Amino acid sequence: MDLGLVLSTLDATLRLSTPLLLACLAGLYSERAGVFDIGLEGKMLASAFAAAAVAAVTANVWLGLLAGLAVSITTAGLQGAAAITLRGNQLIAGVAINMLAAGLTTFLGIQWFGQGGRTPQLPVSGRFQNIDLPFANELAGVPVVGQIYSELISGHNILVYIAFLAVPITWWVLYRTRFGLRLRAVGENPKAVDTAGISVTRLRYQAVLITGFLCGLAGAFFSIAQGSGFGNNMTAGKGFIALAALIFAKWKPVPAMFTCLLFGFLDALQIRLQGTSIFGVGVPVQAIQALPYILTVILLAGFIGKAVGPKAGGVAYTKER
Amino acid sequence: MSSDTPMGDPIAQRPQVAAASSAAASDLAIELIGINKRFGAVHANKDIDLQVRRGTVHGIVGENGAGKSTLMSILYGFYTADSGEIRVNGTPHAITDSRHALALGIGMVHQHFMLVDNFSILENVVLGAEDSAMLGPSLDRARKELTRLAKEYRLDVNPDAIIEDVSVGTQQRVEILKALYRGADVLILDEPTGVLTPAEADDLFRVLRTLRDQGKTIILITHKLREIMAITDYVSVMRQGAMVDTLKTSETNPEQLAELMVGRRVLLRVEKTAAKPGDTFLSVENLVVKDDLGVTRVKDVSFTVRAGEIVGIAGVAGNGQSELLESISGMRDQTSGIVRLKGTPLSLEGDDGAHRARKAGLAHVPEDRQRMGLITAFEEWENAMLGYEDDPAYGKGIILDSAAAQAEARERIKKFDIRPANERLKTANFSGGNQQKIVLAREMERNPDVLIVGQPTRGVDIGAIEFIHNQIIKMRDAGKAILVVSVELDEIRSLADRILVMFDGQIVGEADPATATEGELGLMMAGVTDKKAAAPARVAAQGQGS
């Protein structure tokens, strides 16, 4: 295989794993604090819609991003209120968010834009453009190292860089700060945190809001970075794959990155394989498109071993016996 | 100071304690005045007064539900009192949360440790007491401080060890270190020895004495009178939410304390005649059992239980006793080995192993009655037949004769003195002791040849303990074979006719309860068998099976 083909597949891998990675890290904060979140998908979808809608109207990508973040964080707060303050079932709170987001984005899309739920095509100023890193063009001629730099590392939009920067930052927050220590503790044994005189409720809200922030970035990536407008259900289950990646990575940031890269790679491969034939037999597009999902199931079922999540995950904290 | 005058001192109004409470207010580390706390309909603390002198070990005894833990949780700020006053070093404070209590120098070691299992000892000590947003400096300071505390109070730990890898005794040290690191002057310990070996308990007491001698004040909550006598300077007795009395430990005795706790005279020792062992009813041969994670927890265990004897298995929790019990009763598959009932091998494999064991005449009172012995959401009469519900006495075919089942339940309630006497009440609403009686009645009334009882009196009040022990002995005297597993060494010593000690999945020794000292048993429980003593003991234990 020639280097160009490899690089362009890897380039697509980075792009495709970005929303997964953001969503996966989003889930990491919440779940490490003991709040299971299957509403990643819904928050991303809501953010994708809000970002595209505002970007379409204002033709300003930054206002779009702000809108996406605001909606996602608000939604996370809502979910937090149900799961933390009201001690509701965390799974059901997540399901509710997913259903609400799926229905409301379509409904509002039709009401506001009358294009069958889509938002209008975004102008150039309404989208995140790819950034050429310094010297990318100059180094493109240098074999291998230069090519990797200019084709693989350079030339992505800002959200891709933010996603991958978020990995070391998350690691540092989790293992090197007071907040991280408490966050990890509250997901394992909230009673230990409570008796140490720290508010369990406050910590969990902080975690859930960070989750909302990262989901907001992931959602915006779909509609105003990768795409140029919102389409019905455009997150296409990525929130659930991110959740699978989180479990596969055993709730750790660096393994989460590699897992998301793996899933992104499968997706990139799927796109590349479309229309090709294997051993002279044409493979149906649908079969190839299903490949990442099938592999997800296989990986989760077969290779993960026993994934033990945060011990107090999924359980609302009640102080009185 | 007004409290110098006996009349102004609420406790001193009770004549017996005038001597104990004549301390000047300045000697008092903690003073509780008129504390009340209700949980719904339950009046958990009724107008409690308590004075704790600085630099003493002050015991608080009482049965389960007497309100000891509630009172201490109020002092620690985990609950807020409905009314009453808390004075720390003579100054009144409204303690609103645990952080506030810590700031006043009050630290608590909870019965169930408040530790994060997958954190290091250092991280657990620092959690909640970090100096700044960055973790590094806090961890460095804590490491130095731990070294100092280790020297001062002889509390050595490896700061980098992970909690789930260290012994329970070490985990408890971490809890004490946590409190000291936060500058605690008053240390509250809630049932601290429940999970410890006798040697670890002795070690804890040594630490507590050191702490007291260095001027710290210790409040010890326990239901073990032996510990009160061994370590405390003063003791307060609670009963049904009220403070009954405060006494100087040197001027009281266990019998008096037990009577104050229960409100009537209690026999602390079980009265029984010598055993008359008959045929071998239960024999366990070379049993090997693995736990859910595939770790071998029972390693080639052999022993027998004969008709008319009680064999007690002693050991610290987690040394394979649970797996042994579950395996013999058919709840857990064995890897190898044979269990015989009156010489016939029992087929215990598979999901219905427990059912077959019961049919064959082996009844089992599981150690965790709420998880394995009962469905607490069910009514009493439903639990009273659980596991035997296909017995024709309870109906034909698929029809359940609930009238017959309820009539039988009523009969047993009377016979076993189960309170409240209402078979239609949800089982969760019975106290621990009465729940245990429900299970015991169910299993004993089937008249089995072999009865296996795990932790017969865990979480059971002194009064009910007496009743349960007498029932077990009655069964023995009726010629049944009884196997009792308990982590309470006192219980094993008073109940069993023969003691087997389990350590690390093996029977490491056998002892005669009449002659074995607590020290000898304690050493065996800790796995310390000096070679001279251990070798014959092990041979003897294995010889039982062959």
C-alpha cells in the first residue's frame, strides 16, 4: 500500500474519532463521579442542532458553537437535576434526554426552517475551517516525516485539536488535582466523600456540567465543523459507541483515546472499502457500513474482559440510611 | 461554673453517677445536653445527656437500635439533632456537618470504613483535607505527616499501598490516621473490633491507650462488654434511645452492664450439659471450593460433625468460611471433594443443589439472612415457608393454601417468640434478631438431621442471643448434628463442643472449648501456628475426615 493511501485513511480516522473522543471523555467525567450517562447521544444531537441553527442565522461559527455548548450544558443540568437532586433513575433520565433531543430537534427544525428538519446550508463563515499548521506546505515535500506532518497532523479544524488536547488535560485533572481526586472518590464511595466534609451533590453537578460542555463540542463538530448544517439524527448512535469505548477503556482517558481511534479507524476503513470488491465479489455497501458496529459488538463481548466501572455508579446518593 | 454544683448538672441528678460526673466543666472535652432525634416515628435519641472527660476512654454500650450510633453521628455532624446542645471544650456549638466537627477536633472512625478501595492509603488520608487545588504538595505534606504520626503513636502503614490490598486491621489504622491527620482531639470509634482478629483488636487497644496517654479523648461505641471492661475508663449505657446510666468502669462489672442494657437479668454464658456425640451425620472430605473470581477459597478441607454435638468453625471473616458454608449447603458448586449425610454422598451441584440438600435433611441458616435467608419485601408468613413452598402442607398442585401457611406461621411466631406477633407484617419491619428467629424457626421446624448455621447472632440483641443459643442447644440435645460458623470468638467458645479454626481456606487447628485459651485460638485465627503446635493440629483435623 502506498503511503498516500495510508495517510489519507489515518487522516479520516482522526476526523471520525474526534466526536467519539469528545463524547467518550464527556462520559468519563460523569461516570467517574458515579452518574451513568446514556444521554450522551441526546446532548450531542441537541448541541448539533443548536450550533447549526445559530450559525445559519448569524453566519458566525463562534456564536454557533456557543449556542451548542449552552444547550448541551443546560440539558446536562436538567439530567443532573433528575439524577442527582431528585434521585431519579439515571438510565431513564438519559433515555429521556435522548428521546427529547431526537424529537425536539426535528420539530424545531421543521418549524423554524421548513426544510424537513434540516437547517439551511451554512456559509463559509458559519463553519470551522481546517487549519494549516506552520510550515505544513514547506514540509510536504520531505518524505515520510514531512508528509505525515502536512497531511495527517496539519489541516484539521480546531475541534479535532481540542479533542486530542483534552486527553492529557483530562488525565492531569483526574490524577494531579484536588478536584480529580474527589471526582474519582465520589464515583467509588460517595459516603467517604461525604464524611470527609465534601458535598457529594456539588461534585456530581460539576462533573455532569463538564460532561455537558464536552458533549456540546462533540455535537457542534457534527453540524458546524465536519458537516455544514444539521440533518435529522445526524449523530447516528455515536453517543452509544462512545459509551462502549468508555467501558472498553475502563474509564481511563488515555486508553479512551486509543479506543476511539480504533473505532474511528474502523469507520474510515468502512468508507474506504465502499464500492471495492473482495476476491472479485462485490460486497454490498450496507454490509461494509455495518462493519464498525459488528466489530464493536465483538470487541465488547469478547475482548473486554470484566469491566468493573466506578463502584457507586448508577446509584443516587442518599445520606439517611 | 454552674456545672460544678451537682444540682445544676443533669447527669448528677442520678445518684449512682455523681462520682463520675463531678468533674469541673474545664475537664470536659464533650458535653451533650438534652439531645433529641427522631427518624419519622422512631425516637432514636430521647433527651440524652452525656459528659466525656478529656484524656479518657469513654465507652458507650447498648443493644442494636439503642441509639448509640445516632448519638455519635449527631456529635460528628452527620445528622443534626432536633433539639439539644453540644459543648466542645465548654463552648456550645451547633455542629452542622462533618467538616465543622472536624474543625472542632472531632474525628470519627465509622463501623463501615469510609475509604475509597482503589485509592492508595496516602490518597485516602488526603481526600477532603487537601491544602490546595494541586495535589502534589498535599501528598508530599501528608507523607511527612504520616511518618511523624507513625512514630508518635506507633501507627505504621505503607502510604502507597492500595486499600483493597491491605488487611482490615490496616484499613482501620488508615481511618484513625485520617482523623489524626485532620487534627482530631476527640476520636469516636463505632464498633471498631467487629472485623478484627483478637490480635488486631489488642493492637488497636494498644494504639488507643497510647492516644489517650498523649492527651486524646476516645469515645468507643461497642456492644462487647469484654472490650468495655478492658479498655474504658468510663462507660455510659443506652437503652431504647435513652441514656440509662454512666459509670466508672472500675466500679462495675459485665453482669451489671448487661442488665442495664437489656433491662432485665441476662445470662452471659450459655448453660449446657456435656455433649453426647453419636454417629457421624455430616462428613466433609477433601473439599475444594472456588469463589466467583476463580480464586480457591476452601483448600482441601475435611471434618465431621456427629449427632448430638455442635462443631464451631472460628476464624476471621473472609478466610473461606462463607464459601465452605455455601458449598456444603448446595449454593455454590464445589471443585472437588465429597459431602456425606449419614454416609450417603450428597449431590450438591447445579442450581437446585440447595433444594436437594434440604430434601435430604440438611437445613441451612445462611450467614447473611437479609440477602440469602429472607426476601425482606415479603410478609412474614411467606418467608416462613420459603424454600419449602412445594411441601404438600402448603397446598396441592399450583394452588397455595395461604390459610394453612399462615396458621403455621402464627404457631411458630408463638413458639419462637417472634415480635411483633403478626405474620402479615413485611419482613423488613422486623428487627435483626426477630428476622433471624424467622429463619431459624423455618429451618429448625423441618426437623433436619444436620443444621448449618452461619453467624447465628450477627446483629442480634443480647436478649435474643440468649434465646437463639438455647434453641441451638435444644436441637443438639435432640440428637442432631450442628455446624456453627461465626466470626465472634466468644460465641464459638460458649456454644461449640468442638472448635475448628479456619485460616486461608484451611482448617489449621482443632481445640477443645473447655481448655483452649483465647490467646491460643487467636493465634490460630491469625494463621500463626508455631510448628510444634501446628503440625499435630493439622494432622488431627485431616484425620477427622478419613
